Amino acid sequence: MRRPNPDEWKQLVEECAVSELTQKEFAVRHDVPLGTLQYWLYKKSRVTPVRRSEAAGRPRAAFLPVEVVASPAPRAREGLMLEVALPRGMLLRFPEGTQAEYLAHLVAVLG
């Protein structure tokens, strides 16, 4: 089994990242210790992450810009509403300020 120097390991890690081989297959093919290959892969991932999606040629996930705009929906309703969803799929709406005791009793009865 050969023992590459640090510069060779950097090259091997780059090749492994774009290879379609498993780490074990790659280590066997290049006659290097699997544990040492995994160490160098880990070391590289701590500096610059190696993403499987990039290696496979797929576009990598990215955050997209989002613009938050005011919604006219709250203004469309008259006052604020409280919604209570019951387990059977029933949705109850009450105006803001409805007494909690009344709501608790009603939910218990409709249960």
C-alpha cells in the first residue's frame, strides 16, 4: 500500500470528489488506506465542503432572494379573528375578545 505525500493527497481528494466510486472503491483502485483517505476528505470538507450534488453534476441548492410585501388580507376582514380547528376538521372562527371560558366550553361540547 502506498503512502502519498500531502500534495498527492490533495490531488487524490479532488479526484475522489468527482469520482462516481465509493470511498472504499477509490481507495482500493489507488492503493491507499481507506482510513487515511477519509481523514483527508474530512480535512478538506472542513475547509471547503465537498457536495455530492456538485460532484454528480446536479445544480446545488441555494437560497433565493425573497421580497416581503404587505398583504391586503388582514385589512379585508372586519377586525381580527380567532380560529379554532377541531380534530374532525371543523374550523370555528370567533371575533377578537371572545371569552376563553366560552371557547373552552364550546370546544369541549363539540369535541
